[in-house]
Amino acid sequence: MCNVRSILLLSERMAAFQNLKSEISDLKSIAESCSRQLRAWADSLQNSKIKGVKLLNDRTRREFEQKARALNMKKRLFDMLPESHPLRVEARKRQEPD
């Protein structure tokens, strides 16, 4: 994306492209938006619990998905407990600052 933006900046300054300034400006905005989206996607992958394609096979993918489902189920069951349930009371105590 950096190369695309550089070329657009250069072409914007060239006399041969002066009649296309508006279109070049639009393309620069699109390129910057794509760049931000790609950076956000890369950040989300880096912060993922999945360790990467090399370590991810069918077995590890199933294990990861099972753990995610179990955690989701645990959260849903916990949310179904009444506010006065001892587990919820204890969790609230742990969240309160000392």
C-alpha cells in the first residue's frame, strides 16, 4: 500500500496528471483506508490466541474451537445464575478494587 500511495503522490505533482487531481485524491483516500484496514486485520491476527498457520492443523483447530465453545458456554451459564448466587457474589468481590 505504501508504494501505491507514493505513486499517487508523485503522479499528483506531475504536470501530465493535473487534470486528474480529483481522481488521484479519491484514490489516495481509498489507498489509505485499505492500508488502515489491513493494519487492523494484521493486528487482530497478532493478538489472536491462535498461534499461526504453521501450528494450526485439524486437531489443534478442533481443540481451539472446543475451548472457545466451552468458555462461551461457561459464560452463558454464569450469566443465567441469579445475582445472589454464591459464585456471582464471589466474582463481584474479586472485581472490586481493594
